[in-house]
Amino acid sequence: MKIKKFKAASMQEAAIQIKKELGKDAVILNSKQIQKRKWFGLSKKSAVEVIAVMDQDFSEQRKPDPKIDTVPKKSLEASSSAPRVQEQEQRVHETVQVVRNEMSDYQSMLPEPLRKAEQLLQDAGIKDSIKTSVMSRLLRDSISAGDLTEENVVRKLQDVLCEALPPKDRWQEAISSQYIVLFGSTGAGKTTTLAKLAASSMLDKHKKIAFITTDTYRIAAVEQLKTYAELLQAPMEVCYTKEEFLQAKETFSEYDHVFIDTAGRNFKEQQYIEELKETIPFENSIQSFLVLSATSKYEDMKDIVKRFSSVPVNQFIFTKADETASLGSVFHILAESKIGAGFITNGQNVPEDIQSVSPQDFVRMLMK
Ligand SMILES: Nc1nc2c(ncn2[C@@H]2O[C@H](COP(=O)(O)OP(=O)(O)O)[C@@H](O)[C@H]2O)c(=O)[nH]1
Ligand SMILES: [Mg+2]
């Protein structure tokens, strides 16, 4: 791989030099306006400084991430032939990867706003493969648009990350059904979150609410929900079987919202998922949320999502955002699924520590 800095009076001149020295497949990594000193520094002339890269060894087979790398990229030959554009697209993507891996001064080669963008991705815990895709897209778009300010680059970064998430209409589905069920692994925060949702429906929206719990494995779990029900002066039914559940559903048929808590068993027990499906007849009047702790490892979250794939999930709820330094794993789970996030919780206080989020809100949280 060859990487070289060129100085020329104009972009056109620089392009000619680059083509001559590195060949027509070279890719522009960065360009900026500079002041060139002449006559022993007595006069200044504006010029451009361009960093270009050429690597013949890029594998032709590797394709860029289709979700992120969709917009044609700028290259020296981009305007002359369409197939070249695709080849160049692949190369920009590969180039950033190679440059990052091999050049110790990769960071210093990047213009300041792009360095900031890369740092934000790093701090957010974004995977290298996605980071590379996003950076190559930012490089290309910022350079071709000629608007390399920090504000523009950060805004562009947020847009690119939003595009990788499920579409907006899968998010922000407020509590809309009569029956709301939360499920997920032990200690994820289901009962606490259910109490937050129920309390805000009652206190902010003046809804008539009731509780059902099918979490009958631990006495403490029943007591925990009972405490919230008593505080809110709302009725609660404890159900051990599907028949009891259907009966309780009938009892509360006049209520606006019935909040259903489920057993907190180890998610690895397939039996728990089978029992859940057996007890609760998932249908349109039931709005279901899979509760995941934002503090969990990405692999564990992925495993839970896979195990619950046979249960209809309307949205995710991510809990304990206050206990993690980065939401990168949450981003990856959302980007890989077609399900949006309904709520994010950020503390133990009931009912205040919960918020609904849009993809934009989430990306802003991710970048903090
Ligand atoms: N820091 C923090 N703790 C939370 C949050 N949500 C729940 N918790 C705590 O997590 C623990 C388990 O919560 P619980 O609702 O009993 O989980 P469940 O087993 O899924 O029902 C409790 O100590 C909660 O107070 C949150 O958003 N932030
Ligand atoms: Mg519980």
C-alpha cells in the first residue's frame, strides 16, 4: 500500500499528480486548503494538500457493509465509469481499514472533525467493522460535500448511525394496548420497569390500571409487585396456570391497561419460554416487551434475543443505562434486529427513571 501527501495549486492539478504517481485507482483520503509560502515567505498563495492512497492488494471479493455503505463514494475515476465507482467504493472501505491497521499516524492524518467522530465511535464501544464503514462513509461524504466542520461531521455521524437502526416507526410505540406484558431474564428489571410504566399511565394519563403476575416461583417476586400495586391502589391477581390467567384477564376486562409481570427464570432455560407461551396467549390485544439490561455483554444479549425469537416481541426495553459507560452493545443489538426500543430506563426510582426514545434520541445517548 502507498500513501502520499500531495501539494498542488488546485484539486485538478493534485488529481493529475496523484494519477501520475499512484495510478488511476488511487483514493483520496483527505484534502484541505493551505497557504503556500513563496519568495522566502514574503508572499502566500492558496493551494491544496491532498492525502491519497493506493493499494493493489485489496481483495476484490470483500463487500462493504450493505446497511451502511450504500452511497456512491468519491474517487478519481468515479465520474468516468459506473463499475469503477463500485470498485472504488469497496476500496475506500478497505483503505480505511488498512490505513487504520498499518499506519500508526492514521489519527494524525485525519482532519480534526473526523478524528473527533472516530473518538466518539470509540467511546461508544462501536465494533471495528461498523466503525470502519461509518468512517469511510464520513470521509467520502464530508470531502465531496466540502463541509468538514465538526458540527457537520457530528451531525452526519448521527444520521449514518440512525440509518443503521430499525426504522423510526418501530420505535416509540407508547403504551397502546389493553394488556402489556414484560419478559426477559432474571434481574433484568422487569418488575421495576412494569411499575414505572403502570405508575406513569395512572398518574400522568389518568388511566384505570391493574396488575397480573405469573411470576410465582418466588414469594418475594409476588410481594415486590404487590407493594407497587398497593402504593398505586390498583388490584392485582396472581396466576399459576393459563386458566387462571384467562380468568384474571376477564376480571380486568374493563380496565384501560393491565400490566403483566412474568417469571424471572434463567433465560437459558428453554422451559421458561415454553411456559410463558403456554400461560400467555400472545395476540393483538397484548403488547409485549423484551426487557434487556444495557449492562449485559453483547453476546449474552444476542443469545437472549435468539432464545425469545419464538415469542412475539413488539419492542425492546433496555434497563440500567445509568450503570453502563457505553451503549455500544445496545446499538449492535438494535442494528441487527428489526425491533425498535420502546423505552430506556436509567435508575431505580419509580416512576421517573424511564424514557421513551426515537432512533435520534438513542444515537444522541450513544454519543454522550
Ligand atoms: N441502576 C438501575 N437499577 C435498576 C433499573 N431497573 C431495575 N433496576 C434494579 O435491578 C434489580 C432487579 O430488578 P427487578 O425489577 O426485580 O428485575 P426482574 O427480576 O427482571 O423483575 C432491582 O434492584 C432494581 O431496582 C435501572 O434502570 N437502573
Ligand atoms: Mg421480577
